[in-house]
Amino acid sequence: MQAQELLKTQKEQGLKITYSQDWRAYDLAQTHQKALFMQLLRDVCNSVPQSEYTFGRPKLPLADMVFASTLKVFSTFSLRRFMTDMSIAQERDFIEKVPHYSSIAYYMENAELTPVIKELIGLTSRALATVETDFTIDSSGFGTSRFIKWFDHKYGKEVDIRAWVKAHLVCGVKTNVVTAVELTMTNEHDSKFLPELVTQTAQNFKVKEVLGDKAYSSRANLELINEIGAVPYIPFKKGTTGRAKNAPTWKKMYHYFEFKNEEFLEHYHKRSNAETTFHMIKSKFGDAVRSKTEVAQVNEVLLKVLCHNICVVIQEMFELGIEPDFFGS
């Protein structure tokens, strides 16, 4: 409360708003991060089911391969240079045996891994279910090594442009933990991803506010947010009106936006935490992917998000004193 009152006073006096940082907690989290990362990753990977062995050469344990793939992305090393970390993980009994680096690359290209990683992202976010109540949604791209042909009408010729993996995600505004994510290989409109992402988030969190930019402004989106018991702080596009058209939440929030704009924006400006989340992921684990195939590229970006979530949980272990409970027991 004292921090909030200080920020309010700074704002009223026109001073530059600053935010305090618990540097002792930050230092402890960073210096112990790798060891704790392996431990927490092993805990969540234990929930990964192993497919039943029926015929042929026994497959490597899926939980171990998810562990290896995630740790590889966390290390930011190439597969060959990363193998030392796998030896350390085996010495600490986090995996049964060290797989060949080509086996890790093979599993990264497996489409069956995609839903497993998404489930683990949701699982890791649950550790902060008692902390987060306000959420923001946004999207951002991760560069690939592929280029596609594009006809440039301005110059009347074909040009090569880099292909991107576009990540659409919802994250908490306090800790920046990612609660739900969807990926596309094309530049699809952001708005249509809101219903599924917000619904997934509401399954694990008590959602009070949802913040997003004008790209998510639609009557259907505002009504869905209202139905889960939250308030949508999404600004209105130029030229829109407050006509309800069977969407009373649209009319209510339009008048709030028009007549109490400053109060509306105080809530809406928390949306910038989505940009902070993407910055945290990209600055730590890279803003591009090394994988060559589309499936592997999607899985690599998802693994970046999973690594980010585990790092966020580690930070809050020291800053908030939480005991990670991924399974709600």
C-alpha cells in the first residue's frame, strides 16, 4: 500500500514514476536459477504421460525428452554444445540417460509434442493462481531462417521477406507469467484468438480484468470477457459507436471509455506488461528460432514461453516467498 500511495503522489505532482525492485530477491533468484530450473522442470515433466510400448525399439521416455528439449532452449546453446548440461542433469538424477543430440532434434520436430508443451505452460502458471487477477493479451513475432516470396505492388516486383512465427498470448500483469498461448505461421488477425486464450486463463485463475489494444475490440470479445466475470479494458476504434446490438457490455464500456476516459486509461495502461513479457522472453531466450521445419519452430517458441514461466516462478519464490504448487494439491 505504501508503494501504491507513493506512485499516486508522484503522479499527482507530475514527477517521474519509478518502481521499486527487490534486488536481494532478484540476485538470489538469478544466482540459483539454473539449479532450481532443472528441479522445477523435472517436477512438471513428471506429469507427462509415456505412450505404451507395443512393438519395435522402445522409445525414449517422453518426459525425459520434454525435459531435454526445454533445457536445451533454456541454455540457448546449440545441440552439440548443450550435451554437457544433459550430463549434469543425469548426474543429478533428473533424467535416466543422456540421449543423443539428434534424438532431441527429432523430438522437437514431433507434432505430438506441441499440445504437451501447451499443457505444461498452463501447469506452470498455476503456481501463481493466488497472485494474478488482471491479465493482458497481445501478439509478437519470432524470426525464422525461412524466406517467402512476396509481390510488392509499390515497386512492382517480387521480394523475399522473412517468415515469422507469431505468438498470441495472455499474461498476468504482476508477474508476467503466461497463462495461455497460441501460435500461427501466418499474420492472422489478433482478435479471433482472444476467446480461446481468455477462456483457458479463466480455467485456472479468477480473472477480474482483461486488457488489450484496439485490435481486440469487438462486441463478441467484450461479451465473452463479461461472461467470465471480468471487466474488459479495451479501447474503442475511431468511428465506432456505443450501439449495443445485443451486446450490453459494449454499450456500458463505450460510455465508460467516453465519459471517464482518464479512469479507464489507468486500468488500460497495465496492458504494457504484455510488451514487457515478450521483451523478457526474447531478451533471455532469443527473438528468433534455430529450427528449420514449421513444427519444430512452433515447438521452439512454445518452449521459450515454458522456460520463461519457470523463471518467473523462481523469481516469485524469492520475492513473494511462494512454494510452487503446480498441481493444486
